Amino acid sequence: MYEDLDRPPLHVTSLQRALAPDGWRLEVLAEAGSTNAVVAERARAGEPGGLVVVAEAQTAGRGRLDRTWVSPPRAGLTFSVLVRPELPVPQWSWLPLWTGLAVATALRERAELAAELKWPNDVLVKDRKVCGVLVEVPAAGAAVLGIGLNVSTRADELPVETAGSLRLVGASTTDRDTLLRAVLRSLTSVLSDPDASRTAYREHCSTLGRQVRLQLPA
């Protein structure tokens, strides 16, 4: 039973039925420390590509530079996707960029937002970070694409002032079922055509052509 009527749970059975034709196998957990960790363990055990694990609440999500973050129950889409790309290993460095591209494309098409990409792993709307991506390689031939998308997160729930959520930036929909399907459909398309996806990333990356400051870990 959920108490926040603005944050209904995902409709798991209907989503599984809708996603199966594209080869996605959806599992939804009530809570997880890190969906990336869950999927990485499955990858090491030999799980085929196509697994999608969503956590309705995430308590120990991980980002770049070992940053951690918490996702309030049903306020966003926190999920990880297992892929086994048939690509030369040097091209795997594009996986975080392509994952962000898939999210941004879905937001433009379904939520009517002018989503942009900030190298290397952020999706921005109105200069607010609404999504982060973390890609890990837990075993040979396997990559875990971790996505954290703020959907109905309120201003007082955001970790930093530069963050945002789809609700706060005026998305035309915050229906998580619709958004999850859109992101995975977009991801299928992006991964199927690497050359076109590289071009599309460059077109939508707001970092290209700008001066940046690199901060290396200590």
C-alpha cells in the first residue's frame, strides 16, 4: 500500500508484457541499495543481456567519483540495464554517452522537454540535472547501464541546487510507466546504430565547443 497518491507504483505486469517483444526482461524491487550492484552480480553469474532491474526506492545509489545518493520511494526511475554489446571494446567508452542520449531522446519525444547532454554522464533540462548515468563493466563482455532519473522529486528533496526533476521543469508527463518504456525503446534504437548515435550525441551535447574545468579525484 502506498500513501503518496502523486507517486503510484509501477504497473509491473503490463510493463513486462510491453517490453518483452524488444527483448527486455523487467524486474522491479521495492527497495535496493544499488541497482547497478544487483545487476552486476547477475552479470557475473552469466545472466544474458536484456535484464532491467528497477528499484522503487534506492538507498545507496552510486555515481561518478564514488558519490552516493538516495532516491525517495517512487519519486523517480532508478534502474540498471544489462547489455552484452557486440562492439569492439574500444567503442565501449561510448556506452555512457549513448545511454544519456537515449534518456534525452525519450524526454524530448515523450515529455516535450528540451533535454541536453552534459559530458560525460548528465542529462540537463533548463540547466538543471534531471538524470545521471553510471556505466560499469563487472565481467568480460557485460556492461551495466545505470540510470537515475528524477521524475516527481520535490525541490526540498533534491540534493543540490543545480539538480531538478521532470515535474519541476514542466514535463508534459511524469507517468513513470510511459517514461520507462520510452527510455528503453530509445536505448534499443541508439545501441542498434552506433554511427548515427555518435552523430546524434554530438548534436545534443551542450559541452562541445565550451571551455571546461577538469577536476581529478585526489
